[in-house]
Amino acid sequence: MAILTVLFLVRDIQIPFIVDAFKSARLSYLAPAFLLLGPNLLVQLLKWRYLLRLANPNVSVATAYKSFIIGYPLGFLTPGRVGEVGRAFFVRDISRKTTAKLFVVDKFATLIVIGFSGVLGLLFLNNSSVSVYIVLAHSAILFLCLILFLPAIREKIGRFLGNVSFKPRDIAILFILSALFYLTFLSQLVILILAFESVDVGSASAGAAATFLVKTLLPVAAADLGIREGAAVYFCGQIGVGAAAAFNAAFLLFVINVVTPTLIGLPMLLKPIPEAR
């Protein structure tokens, strides 16, 4: 599915245009996009360790890192990277059932943030002449709704986790870390878009936000390959970004944020799985 989608996009855009877009890219933008992989992984690791320590305060950084990074190769060939739930097999100090639930909470928080930002991106794209004040007003309304629902969300998460204590402070930290994580990969895609096309940052951010929303809501391809690129071509096209440029930006993001960590985590699959609890 993923390969077929990419091949369809490449055929539709045409290889010469894709190659020409690469040749004309501003290479100085590529380094910052790649360097942001560091903060991207760090924030994810901090969030994952924080969740693990809710179940067992003695979980080490090494255990959190190993289970986190090995999730990349486990999720690489699965739609929406759901295979990352395999992290549960590599946390010796917590039961696999509890660790799997913590993984779900981790992804759920990121999904909420992506949805929040994606709605704003779609609002901008559907009416590019909309006043910035209207966007800010909608942002304030959505943020207020999120704040109002946080107690209910915390209660649901607490029930879902069962014997893991989940306090009001925990929900706040979880969403703060999720927002920071989101900002890293949103910034990466915006930078990559700017590397291939000269557009304003606001428009590029709206296109990137809408892209991530659709990619997240359509987990039908391995590692989201093809869905991410197709969404980027469609939404970035609405702000004047060429199809080849949008495709290249999204594909490079896949290489940086998915392929690279997968290669880092792959050797760890050769090591024995910790004994189950």
C-alpha cells in the first residue's frame, strides 16, 4: 500500500520535476531540519520515561531509551506505526499490559495536540484571507475547550491505567511535552518546505499542520509512507507550493524522523527480550 501510493505520486508529479526540485533546494535549510531530530527524540524520550515512572519510579533512563528507540523498527512496517506498542516487551520493570496502556496514553496526548493544531491549519487554508485575529479567536476557543475537558480526560486516563496514579499535574506535563514534541516535527516540515519553495512561514505552518492531521487520521500505510507525502502535496499546493517541492519536503521528513531512528534502533532487536512480568 505504502509503496504503491508513493509510486502513484511519483508518476503523477513526474521524476524530472522531483529531481529539479532537489537540485534547486536551499541546502542550508536541510541541516537545521536534520538537527531538530535531536530535540524531537529527546522530548519523546522524556515523555516516555515520565509515563513509565508513573508506574514504577525506579525505571532507568537506559530502560526507557531502549524501549523507546526499539519502537521505531517495530513500528516501521505497520500502518500508523502501531507496532511501536512492542515497546512493552522491552520494559522489564513494569508489566507488559501496563506498559502497553502507557504507550496508548502517550500517543493519545500527541493525537489531541495534532488535532488541535490541524483544525487551525484547515481553518487558515480554507480561507487564506481570514484575519489573524479570527485565527487567534478560534485558537483561544479551542484552547479553552481543551482546558475545560482536561479534568474529564485525566479521569478517563486514570481509569484506563487502573492501578497507575495519574494526578492533575501529570496531565499538564503530558500535554506540555506532547506540544513540544509536535512543535519539533512541525518546525522540521516547515523548514523543509522553505528549503524547496519560498513561501511565508505562517502559510507553510498551516499546510504542515493540515498534513499531519490527515496523516494521523488515515493510518493505512506502513510508517504512513505515501499518506504524508500525498497530504503535503494537496495542502501545500493550496499555499502555492509546487507538487514536487511538497513531495520532497514530506519524503525527507520521513527519512529524517522515521528511517534514521529506525536504523539506530534496529541492532537492538538482535538482543534477547527481557523476561516478561
